[in-house]
Amino acid sequence: MSDPVASWLAVLVVDGPVIEVGFARPRQAAAALVTFAVLAALVAGAAALTYRWYFRDAIPEGVTALLGVAVVALYLNTTSLGAIAAGESPTLFEPESAFFNVIALGVAAVTAPVGRYAGDRLAVDVFALSGARQLEGELSGVVRAVGRFTAVTLPRADDIEDIDTYDPVTTEKKTELAEKTLLFPRRLTAGELRERLVSRIKSEYGVGYVDVDVAADGVVEYFAVGSRAAGLGPTLAPGSAAIAVAADPPNNATAGDTVQVWGTESEPKRLATGELRGVAGDAVTVALDESDAEKLVDETGYRLVTLPAEPQADREFASLLRTADETMGAVTVEADSPLAGRAVGDVETVVAAVRPAAGTVQPIPPRSYAFAPGDHVYLVGRPDVLRRIEADAKGSGDGDDGGSDTDDGDAGDTAGDGTQRS
């Protein structure tokens, strides 16, 4: 009884398209190499499309190259094994056949990346037309023209800027954002497109603040991100500290209440007055002056007394500003800048205060107040708006940043770039 495997291979050789050619027959060799190239490209393209569909990412180049070479090697090996099973003398180890097989595998390795690129681009375009909201990859010009959307591609990681007024995001987060393609409805104005882009980046990638300039056609002209400040540090005034003590707070005490800290000795004594920031069991966090914090060294515990007080407007403003998109900035008006001579009412953001070059701070100046050279202006607004005003405050002949002056004024500490942190 004959071996069934040998019989199957014999049938494959007799009935199948056996290719055993060498460069002695140039036309057959060229036709075989073209066939192998097309086969490798098709297999790589199919793998790239499937991988993009399942993982929503581009397939690694090495995988497609391996698949393209493997399918050609499988065919060559199968034909040689079929010849052995049919009792014929295989030509696999003859120099001419070995050289042809090496060239065939090389052609497959070269054409597989072409198939990968074509398959991946096709997958991206198909997913875009089917209504996907986010893509990894660049759309073709045809799909951009006929699609029902506007594609916005974010810059590379190295081109993503940091917003000076906020803490920088991590390098990993920038890498995650880099070169992402986000899809939006086609008929949006530049302002509406910007708002939706900012909202999606915040919600989908966990970024605290986004400063972006984007055209109506989706071209990103400027892109910067920042993270929200966490913890108590950003909300503490200069000269104050937050300390956790063992205490028994009143049941109705909540964060923001003004409290007195009393000792628990035989003769109670008031040690400090501060602001309640948090309660966790018997541990209470109080914000108070640094000098008062040094008095709270007793580990046995304290007693807190809540003082009746109206809600503090400054604390409420600070809490709202901390969670909002707006921040504080400070710029100095140069002599020949476009901002000189403009009125407060002409500025597209809130002017909190102005300190003239010679004079005292004017809080909330009237809308008719005209900026003069040397004025130090304190602003509240979005980072992109503050960035434009800082550019206007620069003199036309001065290359330095007009908002980089650091001052010890009443509006608080300023960063080195002239923008204040709220």
C-alpha cells in the first residue's frame, strides 16, 4: 500500500503549477519572480488590513516581511517535496536552483512592505468611510475629498509644546498623542472644530489643558498641552503650610471652614487659626501660617472649633479657576507694541489689574483705560488667548518676550515666562 502523503504530493506535482525554472530560461524566470512578488504583496496586504481591523494599529514591518517570505518558501519547499514523493530527482540543491530560490525569497522580502503599506492605507480609508472617530494613520487625498468628515492629525511628539502656565505632561502621554488622526463632522467652523478637538483630547486622553490653533480644513498650526496641578500645594498662599493633625473636628465641619486649633491640656489653649482642608477619620488637614504650624508638635491630639463665617470669595474664586480652562497671565506693554494705546475693552479676555510704570496697582480698571508703555497687565483667560496678547505686548524691534518680566507685585509670583500660575 502506498503512503497517502506521498500520493497526495505526487498529485500536487502532476496537477499543480510546479515551477522549477532557472535563469537559463529568462522569460520563465521573470514570470516566476513576478508571480512571487505579487503573491508576497497580497499576503502582506491582507495581513496588514486584518491587523488594522482587529487591533486598530499598524502591523509591524517585520511580521509582513516574514509572511511574504514564508509564503514563497512554502511553495518552493512543497514543490520540491512533491518531486521527491513522485520519485523524481529534485533540483533544490543544484546551484542554479538554489540561486533562483534565494533571489525569489529576496524579491518577496522587498515587495512585502509594499503590500503592507497598501493594505494599511486601504484599511484606514475603509474605516474612515465607515464612520470611525479615530484613526492611526494618514488618510488618502481621495478619501479626504469625498469623506463626510474633517481629519485632524496631531503633530509628532517632538513638536508638541508645553503650556508654560501649567505642569508639563509626561513624555509617554505626548507619545500617545503623537500623529493621531481624529475625525470630525465636515461642516464645522474653525472655532467649532477647535472646541471639539480640545474636548476630545481632554476626555479621551486625560489631558488637563490644551492650547491649539487649527484651521477649518483640519491643519494644526500650533499644539501644546498641560496637566492639572494636583494636591494642596498650588492652592496654598505664600508663607502658609498644610499640616495633618490628630483632632476631633465638629460633625458639621467641611473643607474650607475656618477653624481654631486648641490644645487638650488641663487648661485648653488656643494655638492657631487656620482653614480646614480635609478630614479622614481622626486625621485632619489644616492650612495655616508657617509660624503657627511649628506650634503643632503634640502627637496626643487637638480639638478643633469651627468659627461661624461667610463663604470666602477668594477661596471660591481660586477653586473655580483651578478647574477651569482659564488661567492667569501677566505681560508688560512695550513702547512700540500693538497693545500700547489700546483700551481695556478692546482686549479679548479679562483684565484683572494694571500696574502702571509709575503708580499703584489699579484693580479691575475701567474699559476705557488705555494701556501705556511700561504697564504691567494681569490677565485671566485661556492659554491660547494669553499667548496672542503676549505677542501683541512685544515691541516690534525687540526679540525678547515682553511678558518675561518677573515682579514681586501684589498679584502673586510670576513664572519665568511672564505668565502667572493661578
